[in-house]
Amino acid sequence: MSRALSWKQATCLGMVVVLISGLALFGLFAIGERQGVWSGTLHVYVGFPRVQGVEVGTRVRIQGVDAGEVVAVQAPAIPGEAVVLRLRLADKFHDLVRADATVEIALEGLLGGKVIEIAPGTPGALRVADDACLASRPTIDINELLNRAQVALATITDGNGTVGKLINDPQAYTTLVAAIKQSQQTLASVQQNTDALKKMPILRSYVEDPVPMLIRPNAECHREVVAAQDLFEPGRAVLTDAGKQRLDTLAPWLEGLKIKDSEVVIAGFSDPDRFDPVMAHTLTRLQSQAVCDYLVQQHRVQKMGWFSSRKVSAIGVGGDTIPADHGAKLPADRIEILVFLPVTGG
């Protein structure tokens, strides 16, 4: 047999329910605020040669203040390219991030985890655009430094425990100098091996060399040049509506050059003083690939007939200089669309 609650009991029960509901709502909004659900967000991306353990969910800070997180880690398409991190920031930090902002991977405390630290840039610069590319700063690997310090301390300890013994011992000095010279020789050897990779029949397809792709003495070249600002917003690799319309105007030209054994190459170039070399190569590759995808998907520039097609390639040149006579001065940030035709005998 059930018994009705008294007025006081009912009141207490109601207060408990309200309190629990309030705590639940507070937790929901706190999580939503952390994930950017209840407010606007700003997305930017940045490339690093190595990300040293950074993963999705790694915190992003601006001047030490939590501002967002890493939402994607994009592996490079070919060896040597940058690993691209996509960052999501709360919109309230948008005014703090300028177009010349820089990003580094930092260590949270001496033995803490990794965080992404954004240096906002100069106050006079424009606000960074959404989905823009930020420049990266060199990252010091603290773990590697600590390991070297431990090895050095162990060596000193084995040498009777005094630094003076290491300094004054001629044999130790000779060994140290020999190790430094060996390191220099090793670095030189690595550079030579990297250059040699481009010439090896098996591995050269994995190393992107722009010169043989863009300079072809035995082919007839037709070219159109479009400034990057006419296709993309500054520092981005997403085509604007105006950029798509500009590419649409080139479709008849490409259609008229559909000749047997022809090949299309789309190359992206950037101002060498604007980004660091790794980021410049990554951005121009993404931009050239965006143009390539649009022309292939929207205008079928690769199709030659019902059952045949031609090769359409995209390459990011970055700020490198290609030894070719372009005639008129070209924009530093640009996309070049080249069509190579076979030379017929006369």
C-alpha cells in the first residue's frame, strides 16, 4: 500500500530534481562550449615536418590561454612533405589571430604533454581568414635534448665523475672532435643520398622533382597563368566562386588542345619570402590539386574519347625557381596550367 508524500517531502524531492537537472544542463553547456558547439569557430591549418606526438584533441593555446584544439592530422601525400594540422579555435579569439601569426609545437611543462602554441602576430596585420594557412615555427624536441643530456651525464660519470677530467683529457677531446666531424660527414652524405633518390628508377616516382615535369624540350608547351588571388583567398587552398568562374573560362582552351599523347600539368607557385619552404610546398600543392580536381570533375579535361584519357597532374613548386624563360614578369603567387603536345616531325 503506497503512502502519499508530505508537503515537506514533496518540496525537498522537487528541489533535488531541479538541482540535478541544473547540474546536468551546466555540464552539457560546458562540454558544448569546449567543443565549440554553442559558439562560432575559426578553422586554420599549419604544416610541420614532424608533429612529435600531436594528435586529434591536442589543446591549442594563444599566449598561454586555451583557445581550441586539433581536429585533424593529415599525413603527407609524398615523403618529405609537411604533416598538416587542422586547428579549431573559439570565435572569441578571432581578433587575436592575425594573418602573420605563427604556430609551434610546445611542451606543457618540463615533462608534460604537447600543446599547439599560436603567436598572434602583429596588431597592424589583418585578421586571419577562416580556413587560412598559418606559418609554422621550428620546434625543439625536448625529449631528444633530455636524452642527449642523459648520455652526456653518464659519460661524465664514467670518467671519474668530474667535468674537469673530461675537459683536460686529450683522448676525450680527440674523441669529441672526431664525433663532430663524423656528424658533419653524415649530414653531407644524407644530402647526397637525397639528391640521388631523384635519379633512381625505382624510387624517383616517390620524390617530386618539378624540373622534368615543367621543362620539356621535346614537347610543344601551351600555358595559361592565373594569379592565386584570382582563385583563392590569401593563404587558402579552397576555390572561391570567382575562382571557379575564372577556371570555367579556360575550359574551351583546354578542350581545343585535346590532342593524342598530350598531357596537362597544373603547377602552384608562391612568393619565396611569404612562407617557410615546407609550408610553401604544402600550400601550393593543395592549391594546384584543388584546380586539378575542379577541371577534372567539372570539365572532364582528362577525357579524350569514349575509352581514352590523358594524364592530368598537379605539383606544388612552392617558392622554388624553375629555370625557364617565362617572358613577361609573372605573379609570385600563381597557378600555371600547362598543356604539353607531342612534337610532330616536319
